[in-house]
Amino acid sequence: MTGNRGFGIDIGGSGIKGGVVDLDVGQLIGERLRVPTPKPSTPDAVAEVVAGIVREFGWTGPLGVTLPSVIHRGTVRTAANIDKGWLDTDAASLFAKNLDRSAEQIVVLNDADAAGVAEVRYGWPGDQRGVVVLLTFGTGIGSALFIDGVLVPNTEFGHLEVDGHDAETRAAASVKEDEELSWEQWAKRVSRYISVLENLVWPDLIIAGGGVSKKADKWIPLLDVRTRVVAAELRNDAGIVGAAAASAVLVPPRPPLGS
Ligand code: BGC
């Protein structure tokens, strides 16, 4: 650990962003750096950009990195909106190799899980006990599930089947753009999606994140759902902040009993 600072990198479809985070308050210290995501976004090309960003800041401590993927025990298991070459990659080892350091210093987690960690720790100030779901509406739909503030990783609620469709293909923010939907039309789709989700996990609160949360007043009031929905407080930097926070709480797993 480097005092109360951490370092986070958020890998998205269009940009890779990184910066130093004040872990006491969950805010960037100074500017973040953004580099366009290489095309194609292969693991090697992306890892090179990640290493470049870390070096630019001269950061030598632990770091957190997000990917828009299921990360199961460090291995990338899905690649819905990134290069398929990521599948089965041991992401922490890949980043570590490029940075010439040990993989134990790097935590890799799903982008929505990271945004959720940031939001639960530093964001929405109301009651976050019980079942809280953070949803990110962007190119896809990301999800993070918390039970009394503890993350249940890799929920992937964006891929729930809703009326025979993969939910994010109907209700992501990118679909609003692509199909030129009005706020009302899109809010209807989001409502339908949330209704399916809320019958599954009965959340106490839903926090809506992603770029479109900047315009929360245009669509959250239009939602027709049972659960209270609030807009995320942390906007673009939630992934960086959450990744940094996750790396700071890295603890080695307990050895099996009897060993
Ligand atoms: C991916 C998730 C990701 C979300 C937001 C989905 O397509 O499956 O892992 O969190 O997009 O990027």
C-alpha cells in the first residue's frame, strides 16, 4: 500500500482510463489518463496500453484493473463486448508480465463490480443495507450485486433473458442511440428489464450507473418498477475508483483447514 492512495485502470470498449485514487474519499488525485482502446482490443495490445499508463504515473504499488468480462479467480471467462482473444486469459499474470512485477500485486475485476464497489463505498449516501444492485447502462448492461455491502461478483444480470432477448440487446444505453429511441420508449424497455430482475432477486435498492446516469432526471422518473431506483453518484471515474479500492483490500485467501 502507498499511504491512502491506490491506482485503478478501467478498460472499456472505446477508452482505457487510469489514475491515482485517494482511497479515503474515493476521488482521483490529479488528472486521469485516457488512451483509446486499441483495435482490435487483443490482450497483448491492451496490456501494453495498461503498462504504459501505469508507467506514465510512475506507480509501483498494487493496482486494480477492470474488464467488461466475467473474471473468475483471475481468469477471463466471457467477452461479450471485447475481443474474443481474452477468453481464458489469466489477466493479472498478463498485466504483471508487461509491468515486470508479481501478479499478486494486481487485482482484475469486472467493470460493473468495480463501479459498484466505488458506489457502495463512496457514493450514494443512503441506506445500503440488504440487497443492493448497481446497474451500468452503456454499450452493454453491467451489474453488481451487494448483500449488506458485500459484493457477490460476476452476476451478469445484463444478460438475463427478457421476452426472448438477451436483455442488454434491448435495454442498454447504446440501443437507445442505435434505434433512436425517445426517453419514454427506452424507459419502457428498462422498466421491463428491471421488472424481470426484481422478481429474481428482490432488491432493496437499485443504483443506476453508466454514462446515461448523467441524464438520470430524464428517465429515472419514467420508470415503472417496484424497487427504488437512484442515480449513481460517481460518474465516469467509478471504474477507476472501484478498481483502486479493490486492490487495496486484496487479502490472500485463507489456507484450507488443516493445512
Ligand atoms: C458484459 C459484462 C459487463 C457489461 C458492461 C456486458 O456485456 O457481459 O461483463 O460488465 O457488459 O460493460
